[in-house]
Amino acid sequence: MKQIIEYLPIIIFTITYFYSRDIFFATLILLIGLFAQVCLEYLLEKKVSKKTKMIFGISLLFGGSTLFFRNEEFLFWRPTVINWIFSVILLYVDFISGKNLLKMIMGKTILLPDNVWRRLSRGWSLGFFISGLLNIIIAYNFTIDIWVSYKLFGGFLITLTFVVIMMIYLWRGGYLNKKEL
């Protein structure tokens, strides 16, 4: 359910853009949708996650700049900055604190050796970096229509691809079959 709520502002942004053909109006709708997402998360969970707060804050900064300066380039950089921040956070927590953020988040769901958590964390960090890079490549080398379509489908497909890679890695390593480690 939470994943649907997280993806809804992008869906609404895309529909608005293709209906109106106005990137600035669609950006305003995106910001309203993200605000609604924050409110809905608070109503359902009685709190707002750090991830949601960060995405909302960056979206306000870049989306607001897009609207204020009437320049869609700010909007182009929004997803890249978000993805690269996630990439850096995963690496920072791993290398600086010696802890593993993925293990802290998912460690109660699945038991894995520390070296596997480390590989997964670095893999996701690489995935976030690649996702941010692809966003910028598409934004500056294709039309706004293609970029908006990529935002809807590309981000989802990249995430799905990394989930599949992670599952194959865990399955081939025998980590999905073990009851205890």
C-alpha cells in the first residue's frame, strides 16, 4: 500500500503533463500530490518517514525553483539529486559508521551474513547512482515528453530490475532457502 502512495504523485504528474502539456502546471500538481502523500502517510502511520520528508523537501526546493524561475531544468535534476543522496547515504553509513542501513531496515525480515548485507547495500547504492545518471542523460538528450514518460515507467523498471537482481543473487547464494544462519 505504501509503495502505491509513494508512486501516486508521479502518476498524477505524468497524467497532468500529458493532459495539459504544461510542465509548470504539472510541477505544481506534483508538489500538491507530494504534500498530500505526506499528509496521508501521517494520517495512516501517525508519523512521516525520514525518506518521505527528504523527498518532499528536495521536491519543494527543485519544484519550487522550477515554478519560481520558470525553468524546467530544476525539475530535471530533482530525481537525480534524490537518487544520488540515497546512494551516498548507503555508502556513508557503510563506510563511516560501519553499520549497514539495509540491514537496519530489513534485518528483522531476513537474516543474512554481514558480507551479503554489504554487497546488497553497495549494489543498491550503485543502482541509485545509475538511476540518477540515466535521468540526467534522458533529460538532456530527449524531449520533455520522453523524460516525463521515463519518470513514470523508467524509474519503476529500474527499481524492479534491481529487486530482481537482488532476489537472484540471494536465491543463487542459497540465502532465500535458509531458515537460520
